[in-house]
Amino acid sequence: MMPKSGILERLNQDPPMVGEGAHGTFLYAEGLPAGMLPEQWILEKPDVIRGMHQSYIDAGAESVITCTFGATRPRLAHAGLGDRLAEINRRAVELARTAAGDAVYVGGDIGPLGELLEPLGTLTFEDASDIFAEQAAALHTGGVDMMFIETMTDLNEMKAAIAGARRAAPDLPVFALMSFDGGGGRTNMGVSPAQFAGAMLELKVDAFGANCGRGLPENVAAVGALRDAAPDAQLIAKPNAGLPRLEGDRTVFDTTPEEMAEAARAFLKLGVRLLASCCGSTPAHTRAIAGVVRG
Ligand SMILES: [Zn+2]
């Protein structure tokens, strides 16, 4: 097999890239107890984590992200895992890399801290960026291809994460995604796609986009607004499979792989270069996206 090119080079080539689907949804189906951090299974059930990446790769994903959405210090400390931060992030990369081999890219997944930054909260920008840098350093040591910052709703926290990632891994591209899950097409902290795009262009972030959110129509609208604000940017779409709904004691998501394929067509029209999927999606959704992208 030919050695793969750098992720940014690949992003410029056709067809667009297919990314991974949901982690939580997959792991809950495997029996992850509600309330347990998926990161716990990096230590306890590494085969399940590796198998998850493999399932998405088998379904057509050309890039995966590490199971480290909550592997920043505040979240790990909350779960009693603070002293294993470096180990958890490094092992997460190792598990993804084992499944990915040489042909599939591995992004280091970074999620929100779960704490508010000033002025709404007490966390300073500098402290937040230090926390992100700590995780990014461990992901970098593990050997990721890019940093994948997602599900942010506060633009300041996003900027802190980008600053931390760049400080810890100056040689790696940064992908940045916000969740436009609030009213009026904004994040629940009130950030509009245009504001986000403007900030990302100013920071010269390598690629950016929308993830999670409310559902497919909202995500297509958000990415459309990003495209209007940034005609030449490398955009990413990673929509959820609708909002979760309880059926008895089971959480279900209603968006079908066929509907995801329909949305993929809309994202392609907007020139999206990386199409993945978020909460509620499964390898069947990834397969549907890959069918459209490569069809
Ligand atoms: Zn999600």
C-alpha cells in the first residue's frame, strides 16, 4: 500500500474524506454503563475500543478520532482518573492507530471541559488553554495526525483549545467544530456560524465545521452559513442522528442511514471535505455516507 499523504494534502483531493461515527452510541450498545466515561474502557476494555474503530473503518471511514472526548483533566479528575491522563490519551491513540494502520488518519479528539470560562464561569483563558495543552501533548506523544476539537459552544473555549493544541503540537493541523444546538441556528452559548467562521479564518485554522447539534436540517443550515462566511475554507460536517429520545429505558435516535445519505448529498453540494457523523450514528450511517461520497 502507498504511504498516505498528509491529512491536509488528502483533504484537497477527491473524493472528500469519510470520517467516523458516534463513540458513545457504539459503546452503550456494547454495555458501557450510563454515567461511566468511555475513557474508562480504554483501560478496562481496550478490545472494544479498538473494535469500534475497526467497525467504522470497515464501513468506509478514512479517518477516525481517538476515544478521548472527555480526557481533559477536569473531566478525568471527576471520574477519579486524573492521575492517568497521559496514559489514557496515549493508549487511546495506540488503539485507534492499531485499527487504522497506515491507510487511515487518526485525529486526537478534544471536547469541552464541562466548566465555564470567564466571565460566565471562573476558569481563565490561560488556565483553560493549559488544560487543553496537557491533553494535546499526550495525544501528540501518542502520534495523532491532527487535533480534532469538537462540540464546542463557547467561542472563547474553542480559542483556548486551539491555543493549547498549537502550543503542545505546533506541527499538527487543527480541525475545529462547534455544535449549533441552540436557538436561531446558534450554539447554546449564542455563537453564530458566521462569528465562528470569522474567528477561524482569523486564526487560520486548517479546517472547521459543525458537529452534533440538533439534527440534519439544522446541521446542513449551519454548514451552509459557514460556507457563506468562508467560501474557500475546508469545511467539516459531523451531524448527529437527531436528538435522543427515551423508549422505555432505551435511548433511541431516529435518523436513518438513508436520511444521513440524503444529508451527505447536501454537504457535498456545499463543498464539505470531511463528512463524519455524531451522536446516535452507527457504522450503518458511515456506510451510507461513504456510498454517497464515493458513489
Ligand atoms: Zn454528538
